[in-house]
Amino acid sequence: MFRSNVLVCGGTGCTSSNSEQIIDKLNEEIKAQGLDKEVNVIRTGCFGLCALGPIMVVYPEGAFYSRVTPDDVPEIVSEHLLKGRIVTRLLYQETVVDENTTKSLNETKFYAKQMRIALRNCGVINPELIDEYIAQDGYAALGKALTEMTPQQVIDTMLASGLRGRGGAGFPTGLKWKFAAANAADQKYACCNADEGDPGAFMDRSVLEGDPHSVLEAMAIAGYAIGASQGYIYIRAEYPIAVKRLQIAIQQARDYGLLGKNIFDSGFDFDIDIRLGAGAFVCGEETALMTSIEGKRGEPRVRPPFPALKGLFGKPTVLNNVETYANIPQIILKGADWFKSIGTEKSPGTKVFALGGKITNTGLVEVPMGTTLREVVEDIGGGVPAGHTFKAAQTGGPSGGCIPASLIDTPIDYDNLIAIGSMMGSGGLIVMDETTCMVDIAKFFLEFTVDESCGKCTPCRVGTKRLLEILDKITKGNGTLEDIDRMEELCYYIKENSLCGLGQTAPNPVLSTLKYFRDEYVAHVTEHRCPAGACKALTNFHIEADKCKGCTLCARNCPVGAISGKVKEAHVIDTEKCIKCGVCMEKCKFNAVVKK
Amino acid sequence: MQKRISSLPFHDTAEQAEKLNAVIAGLKGQAGAVMPALHQAQEIYGYLPLEVQKKIADGLEVPLEEVYGVSTFYSQFSLTPKGRNHISVCLGTACYVKGADKVLDRIVAKLGIQPEECTEDGLFSLTACRCIGACGLAPVMMINEDVYGRLVPEDVDGILDKYYE
């Protein structure tokens, strides 16, 4: 037994800001103070509050240290761990009640409204130790399924729970399993989609980094339900930490007999292998993903036949997303009724969102379905940083849309988001303020889809390219009102005629911004003006002569030498040379540089 | 995925050629051998010159079209050499709305190369990548294994200076 446990976040965000060095330094200092028999250092998965990383929590006190640097470590060890005095200057300010009292993390605004099912073990256990997972009821659900339930009962439980696919489309998981179970074959597969391609979504990575066994356990349950003996996890090669932890987890599960032959002495065999993605957004689409596992260009196939009949290597296959799987052990253990009691009627359970963009608390949050966007953005996310105003939230990544401030009280679930022209997607939630141009953001997403379109079908390959060209024309001030109408028409054409989900949803960013921010498009076209001041071709930097003190700071910092003027005289920007990087505006202490 | 193809002349060493031959020999006749062959060839050469792709196609007896089709499909495969220092600027959504494009512009202006290019002295190469998952630190760039977060364009010069020797 250790008298103190120090949890350090080992997720990608905190690792990027040196949490590994912090762990090394902690171990070194603890040893130097002779505390290594008393204090245990644990590298956990993501705590969710990435904005404050690197994060460290010391138990039993529950002291939550934020933005820790390796240089802070000696003080934490000698003050807190040795002498028992909490280092208040490093505490997350919201947990500080007064000089001598702190409140629990779960009482802070960021965590209070959250409910963690998929993320329940992230930031709590050491993901590289199977025993810690087992201590949290890990593999009990698999044991229950294999020893107390028939495959049909497992499927019935999943159907009754109403769990819908967390990868974006929201297809009922139980139904998928039922179809695959009904098709007889000599070999079936239970696969996991960990090809998290939405820019700005990182919940699947965090689950795999923080709680890999929950996914393995759920895959084995899926295998039992449909009659599969082999599973594949298709994961992005860009997620090296998640890949490593999965490899460790699979090996440990095999060593414990929780994967492999005759699991729990039930006669059920199941094993899992990892397949690395090589970077293609379309491989998140189920048929494209299976083609890629087969070693080919990851192009989607025509459905039907659906994967439940002919999937991987032509065999019946179920494919579920990481977050979907992470919910399943709890559903088996606690029952469908428990799960249905959370969330909304048509979207039971919780959803994990990756909060990013212009928001105070960037990070990962899990809330019951039906929570309003306002609660997520303002209460949990801490709102838009001071001095700026909320303009829109983007959900669903390149397949989703922008939700304007007027709809901020919408309860979030699958159907509501579709009704307002966006979609759940995998759960990326990017907040935008008044400096984001909605035409530019639509163009940003179209650049992405043009880049990632596999090229197999014409509506997507050619259609998205034409859309991007029109958007480019508009952001350069050369568009016409007819262009806007033509673009809208083209959007519907692409949606209706594309082969797979990528093309069918690619126009959503354009359609939703047209729906809610049409005036911005019109301003670009008729007034040649970008209201947000973001489109470079329509914005010129200008120095106001009466405000300029001639301090030369702007001229010295201009990377292209576009600013001229004598000391103590007003400076001038040569708009021909200017690359519109905005450095002059940031540097000027007198607010003399303006965008026109 | 649109790919830039290197115009730099291709040189390989006898050792590299031997390794590639061994890879091809080991995979010959297997179904779905193209992807693993390309992965391993990229480890040997650092990128996938057309000459190497031709060798793989000939060696595995698959059409060059199929090899080229796979190598240009996946973003992990690079058809241009990487510099001694490889810069990836994240242009995921979270970084983009926080001004990652301006950081990228500054690097382009400073190094005089576009994304997917390498400087002539081979010191730097540049890519604009999709989400590296460090959205909490946005905007983010990576140079080799080092991550730099919460960037503003004027940070660029100081950071790049560390890599000139």
C-alpha cells in the first residue's frame, strides 16, 4: 500500500507539453527523498481538461495541479509529498475555496454537469495495467455474457438499450449485431473503427489511450453475440500512444486468458489484431475501411450488400466505433433499463464531445444526451474567452454544420442536430467567435473534402471541386449572387447522388452556413467585404496616421518589409508587398493598425 | 489526396537497394502485399521515389498503376523527401480557427518553400497536417518529435532558429 498516489496525465495533449519528463522527474525526486516505498506515480489516460495540461492529481487529498512544469516537481515532492503542504500556487484555481480548503474536482463547473460512462476509467486507472481495469469491474461484463447469457440475450439487451453508433450516423448498435448474427458463415468478424478522422475530434484516441481494455472487452462481447472468432481494430498510425497501449492491452488480455481460446471456460474463442491506417479520411466509412484492411486503396463499395452480410474478406462483419464499444460493458453489467434512463428517449446514454476552438476549457467532456449546447459551451466549457462573443458552434466535422448563437439552447441529440442542419458526427465541437468568417470556414471544410475524396464517384470528386472553386471565388470578392444560388443547387445534387457518406454529407458545411449566415455570403459578393475581417483578399491593413506615434515597432517586425516611415512620424503600409499576416496589428501598442 | 512529386534526382546506396530487394522477395506472391511493401520501402528511403515504386511493381508483379494508386491514396506515404528537420503545422479545425494558417504563412515566408516541399539544403521540410489531437494546445506545430503549442506567428522565427546549426 502506498500512502499517496500521484496521477499524471499521459494523454497526447499533456504528453505534448512534457508530462513524460514530469513523470521521470517525479520518480527521480521521490527516490532522492526516500519516498519511493510510500508514494506511487501513475501515468493515466486523459482527464479531459486539456486546456490546463499537463495535469497532475495527488490522492488522498485530491489536489488538482494544472500547467505543471518539470521545474515545479521538486517543490511538489518536498512540500506536498514529504511535508504534506499543498502547493497552492499550482492548484486549478476553481478548486481553491480558501487558503486551507479545496473542493473536489467533481464539484468544479467543468466536471459537475458531466456524466462519465465511456470515459469512466480515463484519468482514473493506469491503462497499461490490466489489474487496474479488472479492479474497476473490468471483464465482468464479458464473464456475465459468456456464462449467464445466450448470444441472443446479449443482442436483445443491446436492442433494448437503444444504444446508437457514436461514430456519427447513429445507427442502432443492437440492430447491426442482430443482422450479422442472422447470417450464417464459416467465419465472421467483429471490428472496431478507430480511424478517427474528423479534425478536432479526439475522444476515440483518449478512450484507447486511457482505457483500452474496455474496447477489447466489448469487442469480445460483440464477437460472442454474432458468432465471430476474430476481431480487427483499424487505427490511425498518427496515434502512436494509443497503438502502443492497445498492443500492451491485447497482450495482457491474452496472458490472462481473456482473449484467445476457450475464454472463461465457455468454449468461446476470440482474438484481436491491430491494423494500422495510412491516413485517409474516407477509411472511416465502413466499406472503405474494410477494403483498406484488405490492403487496397480504401475506396467505398456499393451497399447493399451491407457488411452484416458481406463485409471484411466477403464475410459477415460488424463494425462499431471506439466510443460505442466503450459503453457496452456497462450496459451488459447494469442492464438496458439503466442505460435507457440516461439521455433522451430516442438517443439514450451520453456523448463525448471534444471542445475546441475559441473556448476557455478546451478538452474532452461527456454529457447525457439532451444537454443543451449552452450548458456545454458556457457552463462546462467556460464560454468564449473574454472580449469575444460566441458566433457559432461547429459539430460533425467536415460532414456537419455550424449552429448559430440563436439555436444555442437546442438540446443535443442525433435527431435535433440533423433537424437544424448539422449532425452529431464523432463529437468534435469547435466554437467560433466574431473573428471567424463563415464563408472561409465552409471553404476550409471543402478543401478538406476535396483533398480526401477518394475519386470513385463523380458527384463527390467533381462536385466538391466545383463547390470549392465557387467558394474560393466568393472569398476573393469575385463572386456573384448567381454563384450563391448555383452553389446551393450543386450542394443538393452532390448530397443525393454520391456513393458514400463522405460525399453525401460534404455539402453540409456550405448548406448550414448558407442557412444561418447567408448575409455574410451576400456581403462578400455585393459589397466585396468580409464582415469578420478574415478573408485576406478582401481585407487590407492600414495605419491611421493620427494614432501612429512612429515607434517603428511594426516596421521592425514586418516579415516582408512592407512598412516604411521615419522615427516619430506616421508609418505607411505598402499594400502591394503586404502579405496580411497581421503581425503589425498585434505589435502596435497604440491600436493604429486597422483592417479595412 | 493530391500529392506533390519530388523533382530532386534520386540516389540510392547499394545497402538500400539490397534491403528493398529483400523486402520485395519476402512479400512476393502474398495477397495485399503492396501496402506493407510501401510502408517498409518508406522506412528504407524516407520517402517513395517513383524509381522505388517501379521496382516494387516489377518485383511484386503488380501493375505500377496499382502501386502508384495506393501510394498516392494514403497521406502517410510521401513522394517527396523529408528534410533533416520535418515541420508539420496542424491545420485541423481547432487550430485553424485559432490562426494556424497565419503560423503556416509565416513559415512559408521564412523558408521559401510550400507545404510538401523540402528546402534545397535539405535542412527543413514542411507539411500541413490534419489534427494531431493536441487541440487543447491549439494552434500547434511539430518539428520532428517536438510539439510547440499555443503559437502566434512571431514565435516562428525564434523556434526555427534553434534548428539551424
